[in-house]
Amino acid sequence: MSGEWKELLVTYDYLEAEIIRDILESGGIEVRIRSSKVTPYPVNVGRMGEVKVFVREEDREAAEEAIKESGQVSGEE
């Protein structure tokens, strides 16, 4: 699969990002998660607390629909 990675959403909860990844991957959508958090220290201040979920550009619409259907939308888009 080719295509550029696009930011789907930003959350401040790594567990929420993992749940979203599971939902999307179960539908065949490849997902990447990026975060600046330092694992042993729970820092949630500004951009240090952001957890970004990325999908390929061609999967973005399907990913947005899957998230809406699941009810897992509390992060910023």
C-alpha cells in the first residue's frame, strides 16, 4: 500500500489512541501512533502530552467513518 501518512486526530490519552488503532486495524486500515511523551513520566502539558494518530491519505475517509461508528471521538481533529 502506498500513500502519504496524514494526521487523523490528536488525543492526550495513549490508551484512547491504542483503542482507535485496534478499531481501525480490525477494519484493515493501517495506523501509526506518534507521541513525545516520556514513558516513565506521565506528562500531559501542551504538545508534550499529544498522541497523534496517523493513517494513509487514501484511508482517511474510511477511518473517520469507522471512528464515528465506534463512538471513540474525544480527541481533536
